Amino acid sequence: MPDTPSRIRVALLGCGQIADAHLQEIRKIDFAELVAVCDVHQDLADQAAARFEVPHAFTDMQRMLSATSPDVVHVTTPAHTHCSLATQLLESGVHVYVEKPFTVDVPEAERVLLVVKKTGKSLCLGHDQLFDPIWLRCRKLVDDGVIGEVSHVESVLGYPLSGQFGRQVTGDPNHWVRQLPGGLFQNTISHPLYRITEFLTDIQPRVDAHWYASGNATFPTEMVAHLRGKTVTGSLFFSTRIQHQRISRVYGPRGGLEVDHDGQTIRFIRQSTLPGAFGKLEIPWRHWREGARNLRQNLWRFLKSDIHYFAGMRTLFELYYRSILDGTPPPIAYEEMLRVTRLMDVMFRHCRVRTGAKRLAALSSASPRMADWKANCMAEVEEEESVS
Amino acid sequence: MSVLVTGATGFLGQRLVRLLREDGVQVRCLVRPSSDLQSLRQSVGEVLWNGVDVVSTELMDSDRCRDAMMGCSIVYHVAAGLSGSTSTLFLSSVVPTRGLLRAASEAGVQRFVLVSSLGVYGTQAMQSGSILDERSPVDPHPHLRDPYTYSKLMQERAAWEVQQETGLPLVIVRPGVIIGPGRGVLSARVGLQLGPLMVRMGGTQHLPYIYVDNCAAAVRQAGLAEGVDGEVFNAIDDDLPTAKELLRMCRRAGHRVKSVWIPRPLIQPMAATYDWYHRWSRGQLPGVLTPYRTASIWKPLKYTNQKAKSQLGWQPSISFDEAFHRSLPSHGADA
Ligand SMILES: NC(=O)c1ccc[n+]([C@@H]2O[C@H](COP(=O)([O-])OP(=O)(O)OC[C@H]3O[C@@H](n4cnc5c(N)ncnc54)[C@H](OP(=O)(O)O)[C@@H]3O)[C@@H](O)[C@H]2O)c1
């Protein structure tokens, strides 16, 4: 029998905030060994190494690869660097885990996947919330037929800009987030979107999307999108005007499930079976019982110390590492990565077209990259406007 | 004379700019594009605002920072992140500090004043009741401290490294907890604020506080005093109360603080238990309370501001009593 390795050597590139979550979760996996971290800023690499007891910290990716020969490298850098870093890593012969969003657009995504094919190395994308315990429970209820065939999925993300990061994005027209083709949304809507696409599996659903600036904001801060597949529809609502929240609702002919990802609760949405005024007693009675059930379940999980914000990440890492060791396909299909990226492209394009050429022209284009995108969008929008 | 101030829009920075302007110094404020200038401008006043100019740039943009420093004899580096994740704090404080010192050296600046923090000392290893002064060693294990203190420790280390490299005259001020209008008087040095409840940790520890105007004066002097290059100064007020006394002062002033008391002998066992649970549960509760951190922050020590008084010619001109009253939430508009 060939000697298959049973442990996996992991390195990480980009020691920002989300890297903390990765390092913390990787450390919990007993067959994974953290061998190095890397960041363009030595200070950042050093702090990650010190806090998570990683033996080596680098500022140069190639040096890290040759000195520590990891099997897999996690890419936790800003979105616009994913394509180039992932391709370089794959070509250097390592497997790659990329944080969401995959890339900034479809051409970049296709480029990366081409290199995956060419090198035979595998790649996993950070759609980690699909593996969160509460979402897995929702999936199971759906698979058990509790609500019947899924007909509609609703995904809500509340993302107030009142924090430190939000203030910077708001106050600085050249902030890197605002340079992305999908602006603020490029960086944030992957999670709510792939919760919809898990059930809405059409390759090219019809998309209707719109974004706008709320209050005094000078850039789009709110977004609504409607997706229409053959049998399933989806709606996505992103707002900076509501409290932070991640809520999904999955509907079928026999009712709906409301998942609160932060509260780790599930509630049934179902019509009353009792006539008239009795129904007004039945529904709160059910809510009360569901509340008790959710409390019991979470209490039990708490006692087992099973409540972890990034639990989905850890599960996904484990599945991915296993797939590398076993030589099986990664847990997120390549077609799915491409499909979600394409949907984002289409949604953003829709939004830009609706913004109209006039207002688009007024947007700042301080960096050459932004100017490029703007020129492209303008062309698209003008073409669209001349047709209609 | 012209000086440059980073973090000019902040709590301390605004007071520093005003003091410097009152001395007739021309002040160039380095702010980031997202900074809000309104309250700085208000605090300086329209008359003195004439001698202020503002350069808007990211601190990471060394070229622009160097250009802004041209013609300035002193750089006061006050900007720093106060909250957020460790990496965010490092990006706000540690990384830009290296670039700023290099830029200052290239621009021919004659003195670089870095505002650090009194938290950088290795108090965990000190004897209870001993005197903390500028000769006390800094914490040898920065990463075991809270993210903010960690970033300040590494910011200082980065500054000394570049100082060695470039020979740029560097002076460091380490203020205690800065109090003042709008900031209140309660802090982590008293205990843990859990919602409306203050969990007082011990109570006999003196609170190393400094009133914001006193602090601004100390920082200003660190730029102006002669013969102090390469020196470090602790900045704290006179007549510091203990945690228990402070809560009593609050009560007397009509501010009831709901508090419970954790007696000193229980603090370490409690932290050890919490830390054990944090590890056992693999982080179900965040690892914020560790024996190392609690021993660093709530140890009863004696503080002295003698060095700043004698070498900087500084005096805390506002008494602690006055500072306390001005910092209470009920005190009228920003004084
Ligand atoms: N407060 C205390 O109790 C205390 C105690 C000891 C030492 N210190 C030190 O004293 C200094 C001032 O503190 P403070 O209380 O005045 O804080 P503050 O009110 O939060 O002000 C911080 C200042 O730094 C600026 N700043 C923060 N991150 C920045 C970045 N990444 N790039 C550019 N500018 C940035 C802020 O600019 P924006 O206006 O754009 O946000 C603001 O002007 C800091 O160095 C702090 O570490 C404070």
C-alpha cells in the first residue's frame, strides 16, 4: 500500500482580522499543523505567529513556501489580490484555501480555475457558513421534507457602518473597499448569497438587482436583489440601516424555516390550523414552545462547549484537508464557485446600469484600477441606455 | 516654529494642538481622509485656527508624510488605534510608526515625540506596593497582554528600532489613563464594566490617571524641553485616588455607580478559573481574562511623575479634584 500522509502542513497568507479566525480554528484540528504565516508587513506576521504559536513568520511568499513546504496555504488577503496570489500558489505546487469573495469578477475566477486544472492542485473557497451547525440543522429539516420542496429563500444581512471600519469606508472615497467593482457589497454579500444558491441551483437565474445610497452616504450602501430560477426564487436584502444580523428564511409549500445565524435558532413559519381567534392563541403558543426548544438546545450545546462563532469554518477546513489527504474533490464544487461569482457580476452590473451613466460619471476614480472599472461600466451602461 | 501633529482630531490631539497654538507655534495636522475636523476646529477656536494647516493622508503613505514634515522641527505622533482586533491595531499604530520615524529622519526633523502608554510596563512581575517609574522594565511578553497594550508595546519597540537605525532624536511619553470631559472617570483600572455593572477588582490600587489638558501639556513639553533626547517620561497626575476612593468620589458627586466587589485574594484564582474554562471549551468564551493580564492591570503600585516634573519642567496645573469634576458626565459643555 502506498504511504499516504496522515497530517497536513498549513500556512497562511495575509494576517488581517479574518486570519485570526482561521488560525484559531486550524489549531483545533488535530491532524493539521500550522507551519508559517506571511504578510507584507513583518509586524503583522509576527503578531499572528506570536499569538497563535506558529513557528515561522515571513514577508515573502516564495521564501515561506521554500522554507516550510506547506501542503495547503490559506489566502486571507483583500479580494482584489486573490486571483494573482491563488494562481501563484497553485503554480508553486500547493493546495489553496481562499477566503470569500473568490475573485473580483468571472474572468479572474476562470483564470484561477484554469490553473487548478493545469496544476492538478485543489482549491477550496470560504463558503464556511454552509457548514455552521444551525445551517446544517436547517438543511436537514429541509431534506427531511418538513417544509416540502423549497420554493423561495430569503437572506438578510444587516451591516451598520457605525463602527471604526464603517467610518473609514464612509469617510474616504478612495478606500479600497469602494474601489471594488461591487463596492461595499463585493466584500460582504457572498455569505447571504450562497445561502440562497444552495437551494436555487439554476446556472443562470434571472436577476433583478438594485442598490442605492442611504442618508448622506455618497456611495451605494443598500442593496436588494431578486433571483428567479425555474422552481426556486430568492431575495437578498443588504442594509446598513438595520442592526447587525444574519437571517435566512427558507420557504416551501408546507411552511417556512427562519434561521437566525447569530442567535443559532430556528423558528417555523406556518399558518395556524385553528379557526379565527383561536389561531391567535395557537401561533404564540407555538412560538413559546419553539423558544423553549431553542433554549434547551443551545443550553445543551453551551454545556458541551459547542457554541463557536466560526464552527462552520472549522468543519469546512477539516473536510477540505481530508479531501486533500484522500485525493477526493474539495467540499465546495468548482462550478459553484464560478456560479456565485457570475451571479455577483450580474447583480453588480444590473445595479450599475440602474445607477445610470450620469451618476456613475460623478463617482470618484482616483486610482487607475477604479478608473479602469469605471470606464468599463460606463461603456456597459451607455450601451444599455442607448438600447432602451 | 512649525510642528507636525498626528492624531490631531483625537481626544488628546485636539488639546495639544490648542496648547501649541496658544504658544504661537504653527501647527500642521496630519489627518486621514476620513477624519472629521469639526471638533478640532471648534476646540482650537477660529482665531487660533489661522495658524493651523491640515494635510490629509494615510499614515502609511510615507512619501506624503515626509513631504508634510518638511520644515517642521518637531513631530508629535499622537495617532493610534484604541480598539479593535490586534491586526487592526497593529495597522493603525505599529506599522505606520516605522514609516513616520523614517520619514521624519529624512525630512530633517529635530525631535520625534511618541505618545505611548503607561500600560507598557511589565507590572505583572513587580512586587505589590513597589514604585513604578521610568526605570521599571517594559513587559517582556507583549503578546500576552490585551490587544491595545500589545500594540502600544510593539509601537514603542518599532520606534526604538528605527531610532537606532536613523539616529533620529526620540522622546517617549507614557500617559496613564486619560480622563476628561466626555470620557468619564471609570476605566478598566477600576474593574470590569459588565453592562451597567462595575465589577470592582480589589480597590486599594492607585489609579494612574491624567487629566487630558495636563497630558497635553506634558506632551508639548516633551517636544520643547532641552536635553531629553532618548528619554522616556511617565505622565500622571498628582494626588491619585485608589479605585475604592474614586467610586466614593463618584457617589459623593451624586453619581451612583452600581458596583460589586471582587476582593483582591480572589482575583487571581478567578482569572485562572476563567482561563482554564476558555481553554477547556476551546474558546466558547473569549480569552480576555488571564492571570497574566489581571496581575498586570490591578496590582497596587506607587506611581511617580517626578521625572517629568524635573526634566520637562511640567506641572499638572489642574488638580485631580478639579479634573475629576470636569470629567463627570454631568459637567456642562466641553471645558
Ligand atoms: N485615552 C487614553 O486613556 C490613553 C492612555 C494612554 C495613552 N494614550 C495614547 O494617547 C494617544 C491619543 O489617544 P486618544 O485618547 O486621544 O485617542 P482618540 O481620541 O481615539 O484619538 C486617536 C487619534 O488617532 C487617529 N488615528 C487612529 N487610527 C489612525 C490611523 N490608522 N491613521 C491615522 N490616524 C489614526 C484618530 O483619527 P480619526 O479622527 O480619523 O479617527 C484620532 O485623531 C494614543 O496614542 C493613545 O494610545 C491614550
